[in-house]
Amino acid sequence: MITTLPRKKRRLTPTPVGLAVPLHLDDELFKAGYDHGLQSNQLTNFKASFRAGFRSAKQELRETRRREGILTFPARGKLVLR
């Protein structure tokens, strides 16, 4: 008879970000903008609540990269002198 041990499920523990949605913004649009900002670099909805969530996500990503020591290098380009 073969017995197997139960697998441990790996669950991510939520990390509190410390964001507070201002009262004058729409909570659902803010959350949608925040989620979109974590996944994309282009702003698609220009409503104020969505934009605020998008900016918050980008700011959080920048701070996380700095804490982890990830450097961002300057854009690469060509310079042609004549």
C-alpha cells in the first residue's frame, strides 16, 4: 500500500501597502486603476479616481524596487553627430 503525505499549500500572505483612498474619489475606480497600474505602463482611463490609483501603483512599484535594490538604467539611444 502506497501512502502519500498531504501537500502543503503555499499561500501568499497579504502585505499591507498603507494606501488610503481619499473620500472624494470613487473606491471602485481607484482599485481598478491600482490593479491596472501594477500590470501595465499605459493609462487607459482618464477619470480622476482611476488616475490616482494608477499613480499610487506606480509609486508603490518604485519604492519596492528601491527597497529591493533593483536599479533602473537610463534609456538606451543613439547619438549621431555630423
